[in-house]
Amino acid sequence: MKRVFLLPLLLVLSGCATIVDEATPFTASSPDGLLLLELVDVPADKSAIALFDPFICPLPQGARKPDMNAIHGCPRSNIVESADGKSRFAAYQMPPGRYVMERLQVQARWAACFNGGTKAFEVAAGKVTYLGALHLAPHVAEIGAATPIVAYQSSYYTVFDTPRPALDGPDKLPGWQARVGAFMSASMPRVAAPLVAAAPESATFETAQGIFDRVCTNAYE
């Protein structure tokens, strides 16, 4: 059977270098919101084939579980990279509402589920919401310490309860507005909407039961 090897800290991002809807300008009159999540600890070496996928899912106020159903799912990110390759952001175009950092998936085989303590935040229509900077290295380390480093093609391993997003919110990043604004001007020219800071708040959510095992979120509940 085919095996996939996790190579700690020799991982790269995979994705399209534009926002989700690359054909339509994103402005203050857009019905959706745009979320930017900065990705830190991403090595420049692109010889290792891997994938980081931060999952952002709807979590309405008072809900016990993220609202990820089989119809709409969670908004998927595109990776936007600066011309010099030194800055990378996950960009999500999504309906306005309350969202939560649900998990960080690595190579589609491993994941850190943030059910035990995560961040929830609001996304507004017609605005670019900057969530902050997510450090990837701590999650690679905790996944590597708690799961097998070799996975069969059909295997999926998740660390539950203990992972916490290694997130620096905008309030911890002096000068973020000028830096992110310059990045958008250079790398996201179709975006012409106000840039605002997210106000992350602490949150937890319940996990679900899949067909065979516990899962972070079940799309079919």
C-alpha cells in the first residue's frame, strides 16, 4: 500500500495564488466577507511536497458544533504569496457571520483539532478581516509527537482536546495594518475593500462521531 511520510518542518503550502473568486473585484459592496490569516514558520524550500490546510468553519452564537454540512461545508482557503515568497496568507471568501478556527490539517493525513480551546470571530460583508498570524511549527511538533509519522493511504490521524491555535491576534502585532495593506496592494490587486482587525474570542466546540472514529467535525450530522 502507498505510504505518506510526514517530514517535520520540511513542509510547504499548496494552493492557488489568488482569492477564491479571482474574476470579480472584491469591494465594500460585496455581499461576502474576505478573511486573511497570515501563515508563519513556512519554509522556503519547496522540494518537500506537503499541504497545510487551516479549516475555518461557521459557529453561530450558542451552537455546540461547527456548522459544516454536506451542502455548504466550510469555506476553503487559497494561498496568496508575495512576489519574494517571504509572506504567505490563507485567504477565504465567505458569507458574513461568526466563525471558528476548527483545525489545522497537514498533508491530508494528520490534523490538530482545536475543539478544546480555539478562537471565534466575526466576518463582515464588504470588509477584509485580518485574523492574525498562525504559527505552524508548534502544530507540526504536537502532531508529530502524538500520531504515527507514517500513514497508509486510507488513514487519517487527529490530535484532539489539547491543541490550541498558536495565533497572534492583530492586537499582538504592531504595525500590522500598514504591512498587510501593502501586501494586499501588491499581491491582491482586485481587492479594494476596507481592512479591519478581527476580535478573536476564546471558544470551544464539541467533536463528532464519524462512521468508525471520533472526528473533529462531521459534515453529515
